[in-house]
Amino acid sequence: MIELTMTAKGQITLNKRLRESLGVKPGDRLRVDVRPDGGLVILPVRRKTTSWDEIAGMLQRPANVPPLSIEEMNEVIARGWAGAPDDYR
């Protein structure tokens, strides 16, 4: 567990380990949610994707999932239009 100290202005400093764990750098925004028990959940606010490389990266298929054949793609599309669940495999 990491302990932080609050300044007189009510500010805390996240040490390097916390910043790396959250994947944040100076200038990034954080969202703090207060749990019912009074605990805090700190999450980074992800910036909007701005480059085509980042967009293409979101479209990559997970390594452990084989690609779909054209027939399987057509079946998934047809089922989607019909309102059927997407459990195509």
C-alpha cells in the first residue's frame, strides 16, 4: 500500500510508481470516484484518439482469435440485421 501526504492546499503528489501504474504523465487528467465506504478510485481520463495509427490499433484482432471466413462474416452480418445474438461460433 502506498501512503500519500496532502499539502496545506489539499494537493497530493502521485509518485512514479503510481503514475506508471495508471499510465499517466504530467498534464493528463484523472477522474476520482468516491466509493460508498469512503475509499477513492482514481482512473485516468483517456484522451480521444487522434491519429490513424491509434484507430488502426483499436481494430486489431486479439492474437488468440482466428480470423473469420467471408461466409462467417456474412452470417454474422445477417444475424445482426435479424436481431439475433452474436454467438456466431
